[in-house]
Amino acid sequence: MDENLTLTGALFRRHRRVLLAGGVPLFFLCVFLGRENGRLLESVVLTAFLWTAAVFDYYYGLIFDRLTFPMALLAVCFRFHGIMDAPDLLLGALAGGVPLLVLAILTNGGMGGGDVKLLAAGGIWLGWQGALLALAIASWFGGLAAIFLLVSGRRKRKEAMVFGPFLSIGIWTAFFFGHRLLAAYGANCFG
């Protein structure tokens, strides 16, 4: 991991094939799903941020502030135009960022600051319930991947593993399917 690496046009050009190979199908999926929920522009913007964060975290172990801060700012713009007010935005950011910040402190850097900021920004997009759902989904997928990598011998027990791609999956899933998942969970647990 290169701490001095910055997000530049050269970095995008170096990974343009990967970004396009995943980005184009994700774009069409967003068009389909975003039209269904009436949030097409939000869907495309959020997916672009998440896919880019996942790719760069996978290759470099970094989630750049130049991604997470604009992602958070655009979330605020979309949310004030839409369904959330300021306390909901703050609760979403806290519900996303605080659990990972506590984990980062307790593990002495086992969780990176980019992960914390990515889920905090995702929490602004999703609200507090969606942020917690995204964290649960990310943890589930990340745990399954870790088990697979350990059992297959591709990773050793104390070897680091990036979490950003799983956070991106969790945020994306919660954005598109969160209301249905939370409703199903509530119906099964409380209904």
C-alpha cells in the first residue's frame, strides 16, 4: 500500500479497462433498477463512486478522500432535494462511520480510515437503518470471502484483506433493496 498515492487522471487511465468492464454493466443495471425506484441519476452517481472505490481499494488498499468527500457532498444534495432532513443525514453518517471508527481504534489500524469515510458517506445516502444494513451485508460478504481465502490457502490468518469492495457491495445493495430487506426482516422478526 502506497500512502503517497493520489487519485489522478493517470490512475484512472491505468485502470480504465477494469473500471469500464464493471462500470458499463453496472450502468445498465442502474438504468433498470433506478427507473424502477425513480432515482435514476442518484443510482448512476452512487454506483460510479462505489465501483471506483472498490476497484482502487482492491488494487491499492486505499479509498481516496477525493472519492468519499464528493460522494458525501452529493448525497447531501440529493437528500435535501428528496426525502431526508439534516438529522437523518447526520444519523446516517454516524451509523455508518462510528462502528467502523470504533473497530479501527480497537484493532489499532486493522480497519482503514477510507473504509470509515466510505460507510459514513454511504450512510448519508442511505439513512441510519440503511447504513447499518449496508454494514451487515458487507460484513457477511467479507466474512464469506475471508473464509474462502483462508480455507483455499490464498490468505494467511493475520494477512490483511481490503474491505472497501464489500462495503461498496453492502451500500449498493442497501440502496437498491434496503427497504425490501428491512421490511422482510421486520416482518419475520417482529410480525
